[in-house]
Amino acid sequence: MEFRPSDEQLQLVSTFAALYGKESTPERVRAAEPLGFDQQLWSQLLDMGALSMAVDEEHGGWGATALDLALVAEQHGRALGSAPLIESQVACRLLARAGGPVATGLLEAVLAGERMVTLSPRPPKAGWALLVPAGAVATDMMIRHGDTLVVVPIGDDRVIPENVGSLPLADVPAGEPVLADADVILSGSAPEAIDLALDDWLVLTAGALAGMAERAVEIGVAYANEREAFGQKIGAFQGVGHPLADMATASAGATLLAREAAWAVAEEPGRSAQLAAMAFAFAAETARNATDVALHIHGGYGFMLEYDIQLYYRRSRAWTNVLMSPAKAVRRVADKRYGPRKAS
Amino acid sequence: MEFRPSDEQLQLVSTFAALYGKESTPERVRAAEPLGFDQQLWSQLLDMGALSMAVDEEHGGWGATALDLALVAEQHGRALGSAPLIESQVACRLLARAGGPVATGLLEAVLAGERMVTLSPRPPKAGWALLVPAGAVATDMMIRHGDTLVVVPIGDDRVIPENVGSLPLADVPAGEPVLADADVILSGSAPEAIDLALDDWLVLTAGALAGMAERAVEIGVAYANEREAFGQKIGAFQGVGHPLADMATASAGATLLAREAAWAVAEEPGRSAQLAAMAFAFAAETARNATDVALHIHGGYGFMLEYDIQLYYRRSRAWTNVLMSPAKAVRRVADKRYGPRKAS
Amino acid sequence: MDFRLRESSEARRAEVRAFLEEHMSLALEERVYRTGVSHDAAFTQALVDRGWIAPSWPVEFGGQGLDPEEMVAVGEELRLADAPMYGIGTTNMVSAVILAVGTDAQKTEIVPKALAGEIVIVLGFSEPEAGSDLAAAVTRAERDGDEWVINGQKMFTTNAQIGDYAFLLARTNTEVAKHKGLTMFLVPLDQPGVEIQAVFTLSGERTNIVFYNDVRVSDAWRVGEVDGGWRTMTVALTNEHAAGFAAVIDRLLVAAESWARESTDDDGVSRMEDETVREALGRTVIDLEVSRLLQRRVAWMAEAGETVIAEGPMSKLFSSEALKDRAQDMVEVVGPDALRSYFDPSAPSHGVIEHMLRFSLGTTIYAGTSEIHRNMIAQRGLGLPRSG
Amino acid sequence: MDFRLRESSEARRAEVRAFLEEHMSLALEERVYRTGVSHDAAFTQALVDRGWIAPSWPVEFGGQGLDPEEMVAVGEELRLADAPMYGIGTTNMVSAVILAVGTDAQKTEIVPKALAGEIVIVLGFSEPEAGSDLAAAVTRAERDGDEWVINGQKMFTTNAQIGDYAFLLARTNTEVAKHKGLTMFLVPLDQPGVEIQAVFTLSGERTNIVFYNDVRVSDAWRVGEVDGGWRTMTVALTNEHAAGFAAVIDRLLVAAESWARESTDDDGVSRMEDETVREALGRTVIDLEVSRLLQRRVAWMAEAGETVIAEGPMSKLFSSEALKDRAQDMVEVVGPDALRSYFDPSAPSHGVIEHMLRFSLGTTIYAGTSEIHRNMIAQRGLGLPRSG
């Protein structure tokens, strides 16, 4: 057992922490609303190699491990980074796994910062890819078309819905003619490729949500240590201190589990899909509950947009829900552990 | 709106409260374990008319309302009565609704105290009616056989399993030959009749569970007001007082909802099946949580068989689970409100 | 027992419903949400015209003399529609206090205008360092002849920007126990030295910080005794006892049911067929009913002349926490679509579910946090000792 | 990072598993449950023979020198099988204290017998009026020449009826602050004046109340300084820091999975096909993993020489609460069959689920309630002020 990240990983974490500390302050996060995209942060992340680290040397990257990515994702979550980091990393890894000229060309363009590709986790419905993560800022969208995985350019006809988490989501036209004419990334194995990409997505989002939960607890603790009522710091009331203790405990667990799930991608592949869903479900519930507790103990102040905790409250729900509810993730754990239901 | 029971109802409640106060003390409840049947209590209940009140004058009873029965059930739950009161009332009401010579004869014998009839809420499985409530003490069991409702005598070949709630349950042989030869109560409408009986069962059990929850909160409050730690009554710690406040609130709600559901049987029949499932689900979760909180705040003492709270803890789970889990009851609410799922 | 409302109450409900159909348009709802201001002049005027600005008040004071049960029906309908009643609510609350403890001049000056919908009175209780612990207020009122000079800062003074008076809790004596040195004033908000700063909140509601810098108020605007402010506050807050959010849970349920009926999953199957959806709806139905019973019980007790002790806090605590839990559940059950904001035209059920996720948070905080209510239930209802 | 145990640890696990297959029969399990005594002479002897009575101890003291990580594997396997280790656990805990602060005579007299499985040492901490607040103990020890005279009553002295010594917390000074007037003794239980009264518990475990009436103990049996008992207690309790119930959750999971695979619903469909069952299992899988990580982290910190602060309480708190929640869930998911007691041969999975429902309750109470652990996390881990 070794619970401490390596020196290189600690270095990586501190480099990204410094970047986020500078380029993703609460003021910058607010300034990027409602779209939820901060171009300067994104450029800095690209310069730092945040995408190239996600793929192997042979694909033009520097082949960081999934654990490295998860450690960075924790910092992304702590700082509520207004940039499609995880969406893009997931897309790059999918493109690298897919291979072939279309995927390879697209991957090169993404790593060069010329294009931004995202993946619709859901098939189209009535001619639209709905609520596509990063869809409001990406240039291209990969989506399932039957068993084929295609890529379509995202045009000005996309619709960008205001949303509770200030995420750069979009409804993207994806009617039959568009998809039928689209470039093909994979023919015949789209469901499996998307499912694998979803594992990446779940595990990295788990890291981000765990980081978000840890930061929310810190914010709550700081407030409880400062605010007084009835002649004492409110943190001295068990009605405040106990929920915070529970949330600190859950956050610690969420972080450990997200790291284990990311570690397992390379080290225990047989269990990594199960762990990814476990980590996501637990981190999602933890972030949901921790942001709720931390906001609530602020009293009326938690409700003011001026306080940072509401930024965490809203994003914890959006970063989770745009992929799947915790309950669905729990059922995914069972699917990965016991095999899918025969009935379904 | 009238939230106060009528004077007659208050009189009824106080009569039964006095009976339980004498014949169902914690000592008597313990003495009746593990079987969970106190013959003297049962005789007194019969003498008091606890069964005849459940059916109309035309069936030899005195036609109390379902609300009257629910008010008595609250007292039964508060005192953890070791007697199949609700099971028998449910059976009597089913027999009265069924009519016909078999049912009428049986009902007469039950009201005369000559037989004790129970209903298996579940169809047989591999030749056995499993965990039949009151099966360990009843003389006869009604059970579904296809669409027919039959009644079979319960013999010495029943198996009486020790169980967490010290309930008089039994596994009763109910193989095909036994059922095929059995007396028929209803031919062709057994599912509907059992479903209606289940409504009665749910609403009365809801009353009992609400009473149980209220009493558990009282026990917890008394302990929190007496026990000291760290120089103060433990009830002064929010970690103790707040969960008790939540449970007192839920118990009040459970009692109101159980009464409303019982009232609706006569007054709002169109909504009464829905309300019965609602009342059961809420009372079951409330009793489960209230007994847990009250036991937990006792510290190690809650764990000692000598303290009464464990009696409540165990029965809250058994009285619930022998019928259906709270989650199933919630889905039953939806079935009654929206109609059954088309898929099922 | 009888769990039905009387016919007269249901008749009031029908009347309110008809009124709302006429006056509570989607356009008004959207305007309220966009501005964050739960007060509308035209809507208020319509209520006045209908005689419904303060329907529970005796007829001689300009009300309709509705009893607590009829008010249950009226209140449920207004909440269900999310009608812009906040300004009217605070105005009436303060008018009632003035009727109870105010001077004749105050009654003459304030009450008729309030009942005509001509003025809005807002609340100046909370301060930066006094939220749950209102008695810790430090805003000073110092006597200067026939006037008082007020200095301080009040938080969460909703509607101050459209308000005519603030009902202000101020410290007039620092030499005595904190509850005993407070006095209430009705401060005209057009006085020099009043500065209003907008505060926007998670639910979209606008509230304000109000600064008072040497604001001079005539002693004629003092409400109740000098240093007797805590008693005056108690009068005001007693009227809050029947608070509860049953009808708001109903609003959530109506939205969720319409979503479940109208939308389909990826296979085209109605979401109403999904067990998870049905369980979430079932839980909402149950929590709605329990909230309704707890809330109606308080109204019934008032009518029956019984003393409300823990029953009021139970209603507020249960219904607000249930609203929050059920809104969170529903968001997870609806899935990604639940993220769409109220202002996105493609949001399911007009975005009510998303709005409720945010709105519900405040209900467990304002008018006493859930923790304060648990303390009240534990101490007053259960007889547990005061918590340390 | 590396979330695997080292090969040497997994080798220990395999050895323990093989040992348990030989020595932990269903008959022994049933005997333990029927008597409520988590101690068995033959099983203890087998551990001694294998050199596993105190495997973490240095070889020179009769242990095997296993490191914290190896002990994780050993502990997980013993817990998973619910091996009767309670008597050994308390005995070793006290032996470790004696090694740390005892006299040479105590070390010579006690430690070898403890390691030979020849004696059982039990704990005498809690009292009727001192549970969570152990320092409030009032059991007196008064000096009389070279002896002490003990009077008082101790609760929850599990295994007293088979114990040789009680490790007793007693008040020796009433003039000082409560933490400063306590002294620890090793009281031979065959002394006159010791009276043991059986107490049966909800989980089936037997514990005892022990009365001490003028029990005379030589000063040679004092452990640690006079009035220094709280420090001695702290030494004892520090070894509890790695407490956690991950392997017990594993026991629940194994039972629930075997039930889900082996049983069918009324339509003959495997319960493993039921979404509700799958969700309950999935949650158990998750809580098990989180519990395991929190618990293993503590062992890793010990090995890495890091100071454990809130991490120990987090492991105990999370895993015990999770065990309780998951056991409750599983009972509801299994349905009526889950009510069958362990002793009913038709109980699903040998009644483990029903047993766990009852057993889990104690885990959130003993060795510090969840509330005490939340206080520790809040104060030591988060730096919040002491609660009032």
C-alpha cells in the first residue's frame, strides 16, 4: 500500500494548483458565467499540456496515467475550472484508442489547439443531441449513429441553454441526414467505445467532484470558525459541527476512492470499470451533500450570490447530472460487477 | 377540518389504553417472547369486542369505522400488543365482504372466539405459505389459489421460525393437493379481495407503527432528560436533541396520516387505497428511524435486552417487513394514484 | 375527525383559483422570476379590488373575516401558483402588529394605506452579526429629543427598493440583557441616510442590505414600548406560526407529474412507466400530504383555540426539509434536462423543478433555520433542556 | 500510489484463510452466537499454536513482527469470518499497555500467559453514570497500606465470566479535576467481593455488570502512576485508532450476494435481476470500498510514521454507520425472509443479514459513539471549537 502520490505527482498537483489559483479564482469563475468558459484558463491549460498528457507518446502526447489525470481533476474541481478539461481529455483518449485517419487527424488538431472535440454521451433524440457537455464551445461533436461513431462539426445552429451549473452545454442538431453524411470514427463498435469513454469520464469527474467536496467542506469549516451566534462560534454547535464532520469524512473517502479507481485503470483493469462507477456515485453524492451542508450552515449568506459556496452547490449538481444520477451510477456498479440484467 | 377524535372515540381510546396498560406491560411483552402471543391479552381484547367492532351489525359485529380501528391500533402499537389483533380484524373484514356460507360460518366462529383465522398476504411458494402473520397461533389460513381464495386449517405440521420481531409467524404447508381440496371463500376474485384486505392491513398497521414511533420517541426523550454526560443532560446536546425533534415531528405526521387514511375508508373511498399505502410507507420509515434514534441515544444501554427500547426496535422492523418494505409501499402509492405500470 | 375542509373553505379555494387564472399570467410569473421581486402593483391592486388584500382580517378593518381554515385554502392556492405575495405578506404582518400595539396615529396613517395596497412595509430584523440570534442586534437608535437617530445595517431586507417603511429592530439600551434593550420602529425609507444595496440570491429572489446612517425618525414612529421591542417582535412572529410549504411541494409535484406524463426515455417509453420515477413521485405525494396535515393542524388549533407550541415549528421544519429533499430527488430522476434553467424555453415543466431546487434551500433558512426549529421542538415540545 | 497490499500481506491473508477453514467451523460460529461469547478456548489454542495470538508483536515478545499492512490482511480475514477474537483483543490490548507502562513483575506475570492464551483480561471502564464520558468514573480505589480497596460498579465488562483480570479505571483522588484523579489497576477477578452479573444484548452478545465490594488489590497490580490513569487509558485507546468495520460490511455483502444469486421472486426470477436488489448491493460494494480505504489509510499512516489525527475516527465513524445503513437496507430488500433469526435453519445466508441488523447497532456505540467520533473529527481534524 502506498497512499502518498509520487514526488512527480505531487509536483504535477502543485503546478496545476498554482495555475488554478491564478486563473480560476472565484472572481474569474463568476466572470465566466453564464457560459462557463474562460478562454484564458483554457489556453493556459493547453499550454501546460493538460490535453497532451491524456494520450500516449505515439499519439503525440506524453502519456500520463489516469491517476495523474485524476489528481489534476481534483484541482479542477476544487477551483471549479471554467473549461472543458475532462470532456476534452475523454475525447482525446477515445480518439487515440480509435485510431485510423479521421481520429488521428482530429486528435492532432485538438492537441494543436486548432479544434475542440467533445463526445455526446447520449444518442440523438428527435434529431438533436441534447445537453452535450462542452457543446457550447467545442468545434466538433462525436456521437453514436447506430453502432457507428461519427463526428460532426458544431455549427451556429446549436442552442445554448442557460443551466443551473453554468456549464457550456448545447443542444446540437444531429438529424439523420447530418449523421449519415458525417465522418466515421469507428464503424461497428461505437457502443463499446462510448462505454469505455464513459468509464474515463466517470473516473475523472469523480476526482473533480471529490475535489469540489473537499473545498466545500473547507469553506464551510472556515465560516463555522468565524461566524458567531448565541455567544459562541457556530462550529461549536453539534448541529453544525457534526454534519461537517460527516462531510469531511465522506470527502476523504471520495478522494481516496476516486484515486483508487484512476489507479486501477492501469493497475487493475479487470476491476476499473466497476471502480469508476463506484467512485462517481460516491463522489457525486458526497459533493451534493457537502455543498448542501456547507451552504446551509452559512444561513442566509449561503443564499447570496456574493458568497462562493453557491458556485459549488450549483456545479456539484450540474457536473453530476449531465452524465448520470448517483442512483444510475450505483446500478452501473452492479452491471459491471454482476453483468447486465438479463431482462434488459 | 376537525383534528380531534370524537368524544366516543376518545372514550374508546382510553378504554383500550387502560387495557393495554394492564395487559401489555413491557414485562408481559417480554414474557410472551419468543412466540409473541399473550393468551390473556388476547382474551381480554376479544371480551372488549376488538374483533366484533371490525365488522358491521349485519355480520354480528358493532360496525366501528376504520378510523376507530386505527385509533385502537395506535394503542396496540404503543404497547407492542402480543396478539394478532390487526391480522384478525383484517381477516374478519375480508370474510364479511366475501359473504356466502363458508365465510359467514367462519366469521361467526371467529367472533365467538372458537377459531382464529388469518390471511396469507402472499401466494404459496414451493408448496408452502411462508411467514404467515399470526400463522403460529391461528387455526385457519386464507390464501390465494389461482384466482380463488381458499381457507385451510393450520395443523401441527406448520413450522414456527424464531424471528427478529418475536412475531407469531409460521411457515404453513400449502401444497397443490391441500389447496385444491380446501374450502372456497371466493372463486374468481381472490386477487381483488386480497388487495382490498391489504389496504385494511396497511392502514391499521400504519396506525400501530405510528403509535410505536410515538412511544419510542417518548422513551428516548425520557432517557435524554435523565442521563447526564460531560456535566449536562444529554438532551441538551444538539446531537441528541435534534434527531429527537425530527423524530417527534415525523411521528406526529405519521399519526395524522394514518388517521386520515383510516378516515378516508368511509369518507373518501376514491383516495383511500392510495392513502393506506402512503400511511404505511411513512409510518414504517418513521417507526424504523424513531426506534433507531431512541435506541442509539441510550448508548450501550439501548443494546441491553433489559431496556424496553430494543423491544420497539425489533418490532418496528418485523411489523413492517412481514407485509412490505417502505419502498414497495411507495411504489404501491404510485400504482394506486397513476394506475399500474403498463410494462408489469 | 374530519380531514376535509368545509364547503365554505373549498368555495374560497375555487374563488382564488378563478382569480389566479385571470390575474396570474405566465408573463407575470416570468416577470417575477426575472426581477426577483415577489410583489406586483397590478396584481396587488387586483387583490385590493377583490377585497383580498388581507382576507383574514375582520370586516371592520377592511378584511373579509375569513377564519383560519378558509385561510388555509386561500394560502394553499396562492402558494401553489407562486403568486407575488411577499410584499403583501410583510406589509400585513406589520399592519397587524400596529393594530395590536401601535398608536392611534399609526393605525390611522398606516393601516388604511396598507389595505389599499398603497404602501409596502419591509422587515429590518437580521444584521450581519445577528441572524438566527436576532436579539444580538447592534443597530443603534439613540434618543434626541422627540426623535431617534438610527445607525446600523440590516441584512435581507427584501423589497426595500420598493418599500415605504422598514419595520426595524434597534438597540436602545446597552446596559441590560440583550433581549431587554431593543425597540421597534417604523422607519420611512425615503429618509436621508437610508442607503439600499441590492443582493441577489441563489433562487433568483432579490433582497437588500439597508444601511442606516444617522437616520432620524420621530418618536411617533416607535412601535410598542421603549426597550419593549422583543415583545413586539414576538407579536409579529406569532403570526408566522402556521408557516409551512405544503403548497410549494404541491407545485413541485404538479410539475413533476406533468413531466413524467409528457416525456419519454431514450426508448420512447413514458417516464411514468419507470419505477424510479414512480418512487420519487410517490415520496413527493407522501411528503406533501404529511406537510399539509401538519400545517392544517396548526390552523385548526388556532380555530379551536388551542395553544400552538411545537406544532408550528414542526410544520415549518418538516415541510421545508421535505421540499428540499424531494426537489433534489426529482432533479436526479429527471436527469440532464433538469439542469435547464427556468429561462430556457425547453426546460421541462417551465423549469419549475430547477427553480425549486434553488428556491427550496432558502425555506430551511429564512424565518428561522431548521436548527433553530429543532431547538424549539426539543425544548418547548419535548421538554428537553436548552442546548449549549 | 498503490492500492494493492504487498505480496507478503496477501500471503498472510491466504494463511489466515486456510487457518480459518480448518478451525472456524459452522459449529463454532453457532456456538459463539448461541452463547454470545466471542472467545473460544480451542480456537485460541490453535492461534497460539500457529504463533498468531499477537502477530503484530515483535518476535522477541512472542509475536510474529507483522507490520501494520500485514495486520490489515490478517484482521480483515478474521473479521470476515467473525472469528471469536474479542477476548484475545482485550487481553492483547492490556498486555500492550503493561509492556508500555507496567512493572517488570507485571510483565513477567502477565505477558507470557496472555501470549500462551492462558488468561483472559477484560475491560472495566464504563460505569452506570460514565459511558461516553469515561473520566466521570466514580468507582473508588482507596489506599490501605500496600493494598487498595475497590468499591464500585462497572458496566459492559464483556467476558468477565471467563476473565482472569479486569483492567479497571478507578478514582483515587476526588480533590482534583476529574481526569486527574484516576488510576488503572489489574484486578484479579477471583478476589472476594467481585460479583458478576450477566447482561444479554440485542446482538446476542453476552456482557456483564461487575460489582466491586471492598475488593482488595495489592499495589503491585496498579498499572501506571497513581492518579495517572487517564494517561494509561490513552495508551490503551491509541491502539484502537485503526478500528473499522470494512470486513464486517464485506461479510454482509457476501451474504447478500449469495442470497441474491440463490433465491428467486414469486415469478421464479433470480433476485439478482431485480433493480432494487442490484442498487442495494451496489451501495454495499461502494461503502465497503470506502470503509476499506479509510481503514487501510490509517494502517498505512502508522507504517509511514505519520501522525493519525482524525483519520482513525473517520474510519470508525464511516464504516460503522455504513454497516448499519446497509444492513437495514438489505433487510428491506430481502423482505419477510430477512426476519428469520440466525437460529432458524431456513434463514437466508445462514441468517447473517438478520444478525447484522442487530450487530451493526453496537458498532456505532461501543468504543466511542458516533457522536463522540464526530466531535473528535470536528475538533481535532477540522479545528472547530469544542462543542458546548
